[in-house]
Amino acid sequence: MIELPEGSWWDWDALHFDGSQLRLAAGHDLTYHHGLEVVFTDVAYLACPTQFRDPRFREPTLDERALVRRHVGEEPPVIVAFDVDAPAGGDLLTCLVAAGSVEVLLGLVYRYWRDDLAAGERLAPHVRPPEQS
């Protein structure tokens, strides 16, 4: 299970996924920045929406572990399970990520171009400098 630091982590999205690395971002409003990232490396199994709110992280059940083993062929070093409210409401949506490793990163990450980054701040992977005219 993932232990998250204290903070306002209710909005989440899949900031980056390249087939191997998944970078989930969280904050109180993802419009301009986020303050938390959960980075999975060597992703072997992924079942989660691209945007969600208020995930409830928990240990994967035996059935969820068996599902991952069936799809991957073995049990990866990391299996993270969490539940989110389904977009239509009412039901819970179960999410699973199986990977080689997971890391929780704190820091202010801007989702738009800035020239004046302070120590510890950075730009999201998709942000590019504006074109010069």
C-alpha cells in the first residue's frame, strides 16, 4: 500500500504514461500545478481511469493479486490497489497498478511555462517553452 504525506490530494490524473513509466499527479486543483506525484516504473498491469478524485489506497485482495499474476505471468514487486467513486456515481471503481517499483514525490510542478522556477519547483513533462516570434 502507498503511504501519502499529509496534504490536499483530492484531484488526480495520469500525467504521463509511456508504456513503462506511469506518473500519477495529485493536488487540490490540477488546472495550473500539482504538488504530489506517484511514479510507477516498469508497469506490467494498469487498470485505472485517466482522471479521478479521492482515491482510497489499500492492500490488494488475494483475487486482485491472482488477476495480476494471470495477466503478467508472475507477481510483480509492487501491486497497488485503490478505489474511486465511479463517474456516474454510486458505485466504487477498483483500480490496480502492478509495477517494478513505486516512488512518491513531493514538490510544486507547474503545468504551464515559467521561466522563474524556485528551488524544488519544476515543470510537468508535457510543458514546452513558448515559440519565439
